Amino acid sequence: MYRETIEHPWSLPANLKKHLDLNSGNDRGRLWRLAPDGFRYDRSRIPVPGETSGLVSLLEHPNGWHRETAARRLYERRDPAAVPELRRMLSGSKSVLGRLHALYSLEGLEALAVDDLVLAARDVNPEVRRHAVELCGLRFPAPSELPNAITRLRPDLELDLDPWVRWSLLLHFGSRLSVDFLARIARVSVDADVRLAALAAGSGRTSALWDKLVADEFRFTGGTDLARELARRRSSEDSVAGTQAVLKSASSWSNDVTAAAAMAGVAEACERSGRPLPMLTDASRERALQIAASTGQVGPASDALHFLIAAGDSSGRTLVDGWLSGPDERRRIQALTVLGNARAAGLPDAVFSRWQPWNRESRRSAVEVMMRRPEWTTALLSHLEAVPSDASAIEPAPLNQLRSHPQAVIRERARKLLGEPPVDREAVIRDYLGALRLKGAADRGQVLYRERCATCHRLKGEGQPLGPDLESVASQGREKLLVNLLDPNREVAPNFAAWTAETRGGETVTGLLVRETTTSIALRQAGGQEVVIDRSRLSSFRTDGRSLMPEGLEVGLSPQQVADLLLLLSGEAR
């Protein structure tokens, strides 16, 4: 940094900023060395060998600066005499870091030979083996370029138990690996990312991969998630034949959890692509109804209902309506999610006919689902116009989305009905500065946290990890916390900016971007739900850099309540 104060001026409360010289230190250069009074720096302790052999020997040094400086000087010097010494270090050094530096120094000098790669790929240390695999992939990107020595080495690497070596092998050689190997990796790997990498490496070969894994009904660690993902990929790659093959297998499985997961994977494939689910077979329908009606576990039952609703099955809809009317909140929220994902007809009527006894969390989930489609959002506004008292159940985040809806008719109607929070956030901050002088109560702050913050933040293990963990900001002090609470858009980190996706079918989804690939995006919403949308369905995908945390959280809060919340968030009550 070029200044003593490294925080951005925007993030500093005005009452603190006026006491600081924000330009202090701008004459000191970029790198600062901290030392006690009277310290004298002994430059003689830094070895500067003049010979190439001395530079090579420093690649084993325990201090990172020495190793990296030696590697840089070897690269700049480009002395051919270094090559044999580097090879001796690669084969005989007891230092793992030394062997890694030797490997990459040979690459930098354009002297890395196939024998060097084979030697490193058989190293006793998995880090050296992993980097050898990565260098092989970079040096020989085309299958036709792969030397025989590396080809003969591949069976040894396929037996490697280290997850990072497997990951690198899948990343760089996935399309060249056999389906038998990919299936074996998917079965034995305890790392979920490695299992997904195996599926990705099998792209275009999911039919064969499915046939290899289906024999034992995915009865291995992570098998349920793998069955869901592979079923989705199989159905996506070969819509009719793939879907029929998955449903035929899943209908015969004895394990409810895995069978329901595979069926849900088929439903997800259809929803992401926007195509209808092929006609159900009697066997798949009966098996899904059996799981949905009989299991005591919410997860498998929800997956089975997801499949039935996506297929337009009336018996499945009857079960979902029962979940909406029942006392179990988890089932009610799952039912809302299922109906939303399937773009089910009659959703607003199903919600508002049961709305009154629902608690805050159920209403929040219902509103979030109805914000996806303009006709549902319009129905929500009609209900609020008819029952104005229910507007208090709409939390700040969906209120903000309604006021800024992409369709002008909905946007203006919402602003007329719900009003807008004060635009001048500085004035709002001034109005609540008195909260800093009030004595708060942590127990009351905890109640407010659960009502207003827990759907997007975690604190002491409670809540959803959508925004920053609030324990990480406690040290900022109550003044800074007050500014962040009342003016959330003053300073927004890119990873916490809200994104809005609009589909060609008219859906609108707003959330944090948590994953994106060449084919899909995943947005996480309040409450922790993730919505995955195929890129082929997108009509627009944008962010304005604003926070998902809306302005206006102070609406309905007194300065005393803000003081209670600040006491809890600052950790001063501990």
C-alpha cells in the first residue's frame, strides 16, 4: 500500500475520518518493513552466490525468499551448466521444495525432458507427482503428442491415492482416461470435488459411465449426490433415451434415497433446459409416489415430489398441497421450492389460501418463490393490495426487488403500494447516531438478529452463510457496524454483489453468484437455497455492483433496537 491508512475512505465513518490524515505515508513507497527501535539490518546475511551451482543449491533453502530469488536468477541467467545440476537435485534432493523448484527451473530453461517428468511422476511426495501431471498436461495438450513413456506411466498414476494427484490427472487428461478408470475414481474417492471432476471428464460418455456405476445402485460414499448429478447429465445429453434409461434403473432400486435423487436429477435437467419431462412410465410414477408417501425423511420425499410435479402428475400435486397445509415447516418450505422450480400452475392460489397461519420463515420462502415469475409477482401485489396488513411480512430484500423490478408496470405498482426507503442514507445514519450512546441488551439483539439477519448471515454458528460471517466484522466497532447496517451499498466486495438473471421464459432470479460454468450459473438466495439456470435459457445476466443486503433495514426499528443489535454484533456483550 502507499498510505498508512489502508482502509478505503468510503468504508470509514465520517466521525472517524475527520481525525485521520488519509495521505499520511504516501511518500514511503510500497513495501514497509516493521522493526523495533535501534534495529540494524545486516545485509551480509543475504547470500548472493555468483556461481550457477550456488544458485542451484539455494533452491533447497528453508527460506522462501532465497529459493524464489535463486529460481529467478537461474531463469534470467539461462546458463546451460545449470541443467545437469538441476537434474541431480530432482533425483536426489531430500527437500520436497527443492525437487519442485528443480522441476520448474528445468521447465523455465526449456530443458525439461520426458525422463524428468517420468521421474517426478514417480516421486514419493504427492505434491511433486501432482505438479509432474500438470506439466505433462501443459507440455502435451493433444493426445497425439503424448510420448510413449508418459502413456506407459498412466496406469501407475491411475492407482495414485492422493486426491490432488487424481484431480490434476482428471483435469489435464480427463478425455483420454478410460470409462473404467473414471467409474473407479467416482466409487473410491472420498473427496466430492474429485468425484464431480470424474463426471466432468466423462462428458459425452455419460451413458457408458452410468452403466458402470448403476450395477451397485451407487452404494458408496457420496453415491446419492453422484446419482443425482449423473442422472441430470445423462438426461441432458440424451433427452429421451437417457431419461428413460435413468428412470428404468431408479425405479428398480431398493434404496429410497438414491432412487429419489436420480429422479430429481432428471427433473433438474428438464427445468434447467426449459424442456418438458417425457411421459412417465407406470413403474417410475409408482416408485416416486411410494417414496413421497411412505418415507419419514424429508429429503428423499421432497426429491420424489420434485420429480412428480415436474412431470405434471396430479397425485404428486395432491401430496404437495398436503405438505403446504401441514404443520411441518420443513416440508412446507420444500413444497414451495418444488412448486417454484417446476413453474407449477396455480402457485399463488395455493399459497394465499393457506397464508394466514404460516410463520415468518414460511412466508419469506413463499415470497421468494413468487418473485421469480412476473405473473406470480403480480398476484403477490394483488394480495397485498387486498390485505394491506400482510405487507409487514415482506422483508427488506424482496421489498427492494419489488421496487426495482425490471418490468416497469410491476415496479411502479410496488412503489405506489409499498413506498420507498429514504434515499439520503447519510441522513438516516445521522438519525440513528443516538443508538451509539444507548445501552443495548444482547438478548433483545438476538431476537432481532434472528428476525432480520439470520436468513443471510451467520453468527456463532446460527444463520445462513450468504453474506459475510458476522463474527468476522465484530472487531470493526459499533460505529462502522452502524454505517454498514444503514448504508449497505457504501462499500460492496465483488463476491457479495447481487446478480439478477432473467430467462427467456420470463423468470427473474436475484442472488449471489456462487458458481458458473460454460453451460450454467448458480445463484444463492436468502435462506441458503441455490437456483441453477442453464445459460441457454438466459435473456440477461447482470449486476449493478450493489449489495444483496437491501437499504431500508432500519424501517420499523427504533434507535434502542438498533443499539440492541449493535451490542450483539460487536461482541461487546461477551
